[in-house]
Amino acid sequence: MKRLADLVKQWWQAHRPKRADEMLAVTFDEHEIQVRVLTGLGPEWNQSLQWSNIRRVCWKDGGLSFSDLVYISRKEPDSVVVIPTEARGGSEFFGALCDRGFFPEHVWRQALGSTDGSMRCWPPATHS
């Protein structure tokens, strides 16, 4: 019976979906944010940006089944970095975004309290 249990455990470990914290890691210092692939994702997920290059931050609620995502719009080049909050270091990174004023308290409180798949951004979009 133990042998069968070991075989089932081995099969499960080989076939279960990987969690975000097993696939990606987010690190940062006073100047730069880095997202690095740990396993299972393509090299395009390896990204870095300077804190000073952040134009806008959006939080996309993943509901109850998926990781919430942080979208960071860069000033230059005009592109977006996507970071799952459940990536290794994701919670600390989101805290640092808020502490640095990129996502004010009234906005992150709304974002963290939602489970409806909505998106919250700061600053708000301007319509011209």
C-alpha cells in the first residue's frame, strides 16, 4: 500500500499545475524591480524596470481561483510589466508599491476587497 501511495504522490508532483511562487520571483531594491522566471515560463517573463520609470499601476482581481495581477505601465518604452501577486516576493513588492505612493490607500483597499474580476488603476485614466 505504501508503494502505491508513493507512486500517486510522484505522479501528482509531476502533473499538478505549478503555483505562481514556483514559477516567478519578484525582487527589488531602492532603484530597480526585477521579475525572474524560476521554472515553467518563457524568457519573456524575465523583466526589469526602474521605480522612476513607472507611469501607472493597475491591479486586476483574479477572483477566488487565480492570482491577482499587477500591471505596471512604463514611461519609456511605452510598455507594461505584468506581475502576479502570488509570485515569490509579490506581496512584499505590492507593499513597496503602496509605500512609495504608486497605489494610494483608498485604491488598494478597494482592490484588495474585490473578488469580481475588476481592475483598479492609479492614476485614473485620462480621457482626451
